[in-house]
Amino acid sequence: MISQIAVSDRLHRPLQSLRLSLTARCNLACPYCLPDHQELPGLLDQAQRLALITAACSLGVRRLRLTGGEPLLSSGLESLLAAVQSRRLEPADPLSNLLEVTLTSNGLLLSEDRAKALKLAGLDRITISLDGTDGISVAEMTGQQGGESSGAQILHRVLEAIRAARSAGFDPARGALKLNSVIQRGRNEQQVLPLASLARNEGLELRLIEYMDVGNRNGWTPEAVFTAEEMVRRIDAVWPLVHQGRSQASTARRWRYQDGAGWIAVVASISDPFCNGCNRLRLTADGMAYTCLFAEHGTSLRPWLVPEIDAEGLMCALADLWQARRDRYSEQRLSADGSQPSSDLTARQEMAYLGG
Ligand code: SAM
Ligand code: SF4
């Protein structure tokens, strides 16, 4: 029997959500992310990943998101999902606390067979990332040198992935299939309306994300942030919106289309930070724990994973880490002077390593 105890941090925020990265590698090179193309040394195996998920669930985690890099590059994805699912069904298991298991992916490798296998293995929801609706903007936002035609090929594959996910049973009407779009001023802000139109036609909730100052490769400047307010204003002018608010601990503020065509959501980490409800722990593919996307330091959990798994020690280490947590970087950034990063950029980790 594994002990279970819910933990909260110094700012009384409970640990409830785990983002587990399966790889830092990616098959795209989005300029705001710039991932590695080589695998990390010390990639965790399935037993180690399950030990991390178990420890996190024992401390209160109820939502698990599998991410990366590109998580579909991980050959262990389906078997991990299946192992998680079988334990979710055991009432005494900490994993039975999981309300949902989700995946964020660029969709390139999401064939019909893969989508069906993921559904069968127990995945509840998929969020697919796409930042443009034509070859030129997709090529630019995915870092392709081949220009319009390579962008058009990627767009085609992502649209096919959306269809594959839908036909595998990920129903957008139930929130099981959504679209993520990062909007960067000077790069793809002209894509806000086309993306909204695409999502409306496909019946998908569009989650528009402000360009964030994560990592130190992307050359972020405050001027490159196209704010959530600007995104909403653009869409509202064409398809009027009704504000629905932000639910507790959610990253997104939601809006409903007045004409009944569904919802959009905006993730405004820069202009409207949500640190006060942040309940997310990030674990990297090589076993580092980060309590904030903008953290300068992580904590290695490898001493409790290698050479052998020490489940009790792992749980204590995670509990100590969470209970000492005080991160509220985005709020501090905003109160400093409205935009400038205040932490040491060179010490920051990259988004594809942290898992987004
Ligand atoms: N490769 C997968 C994908 O793109 O969906 C999963 C990993 S990716 C790091 C997770 C999410 O983070 C994506 O929706 C991506 O667009 C977003 N993201 C990456 N870098 C970002 C940045 N600098 N600002 C805002 N969002 C970012
Ligand atoms: Fe890859 Fe996702 Fe980063 Fe784009 S955002 S480079 S798809 S990890």
C-alpha cells in the first residue's frame, strides 16, 4: 500500500497537475521553441516514468499531461499509457486519482492507426499545435527552410492528424481534441482570424497562446508579444464573443462565440499571469523536476531513480520540493516593469526540455 498525502506550496497552491516530458527531441524547429534534435543522455525508462507518476499522484496530482519535445517520437508512449490506464482502474492505487491523461503534440506523426492506439491505451484528450493556415506561415512557424511547399506539406499532415484523432474517438465537442496556436507579433499575428476560422469549421476549441520568454534560444523581446487582448479583439470584431472567465488553476481564459460556434481560449502568461493558481509540476525526460516554466534551477530526482527506484524516497523528495515552492515568476515580471524578464536568462531551460 502506497501512502498518499496532498501537499501545498508556500503560497498555499496544491500540487494537482503533472506535465511529464517523454523526450526533448522534436521533428520541427518552431522559432519560439528551438528544440534539440538529439536525445538526452539518461532518458528515463517506463518503470522510472511510472515511479514519478506514482509519487506525483500520491501527493495530489489529478491531471497528467504527456509532452515533449514531440511525445509521438517516443516509442514508449503507448505502453506507458496502457500501464497508467490499468493502474487507474485499481481503486487503491494513487493513479486512480487521475481525472484525465492528455497529450500535447504537433500532430506530424499522428496517423489513423496511432490515434486509435492512443485511444485504446487510455488517452483522454489530445491538443494539437498549429500556428498557421497556409504554407508560408506554417513553414515560418515550424522553422522549415523549404518555404511554402514544405509548410503546405506540414499543414496537410496536421489537418490529417486532426481528422485521425476525431475518427479515433477524440471528440472535440467533449473537449477531447483542441488546437494550440502560439501567436508572435511580426510573425503570424495575421493568422489569428484564419486560425479561428479553421477551428470553427473543424468544431475545435482554439487555444491562443502568448509568446513566452521561456529558455534562452528564442531571442524573446516584449515587442514580439501579441497580447491575448489583441487576439480576442480581432476575433470579436468578426465573430462576437462572450467572456466565460478562467476556472480555478486553469492557464486559459475562455470565451464563447455568440453565434453558438463553440469556444476560444487565451493563455496570457505575459499580459495576464496566472501564477496564483499554478498547480503544475514539470518533470523532464531525464528526471529533473521544475516547479516553474521560468525557473533557473531544477532538482534532479535521479538519486531516487538510478540505479534502483526508491519509491518512498522519491515521494519525500517531491513533497519537500513542492512544499518549499514559492515561484511566481510571471507575476513578478509583470510587476517589475510590465514586461522585462528579471531572472538570469542564461540559466533558463528550453521549452522543449521542460515540456511546455
Ligand atoms: N511538440 C509538442 C507541441 O508542439 O505541441 C509538445 C511540446 S511543445 C513545447 C508544447 C506547447 O508549447 C506547444 O503548444 C507550443 O506551441 C508551446 N510553446 C513552445 N514554446 C513556446 C513559447 N516560447 N511561448 C509560448 N508557447 C510555446
Ligand atoms: Fe517541436 Fe513543439 Fe517545440 Fe514546435 S513547439 S519545436 S513542435 S517541441
